[in-house]
Amino acid sequence: MTRQQAKSTTWFQQRAWRVTASAFSRAAKADIGQPSLSLVRQICYPKAFQFTTKATR
């Protein structure tokens, strides 16, 4: 993600509900009756669950 993307509300809105390559494997293996809450959050609310460390800031 670029710095401009990280600042863009529109980018996160467009990304919501999309399954990224990193989440696809988990989504394909998920129990459709009880999917992992963290997986649902990652797909539906990507801005709320950004990966951030001191090195990536």
C-alpha cells in the first residue's frame, strides 16, 4: 500500500468486501456456517485492521 492509499478513505471503501490474495486461502477454507471473526473483519473492514509496525510507518 502506498502512503496516498493509506490516507484515502475512498481506497478503503473500494477495497471493502474484496478478498485479497492474502485472505483468499483462509476464505476458501473457512466454515461457511461459522467463519472466523478475524477473517470477516479483515475482508469487510480493512481500514480497521491495518497491519502497522514501527518499520512500516
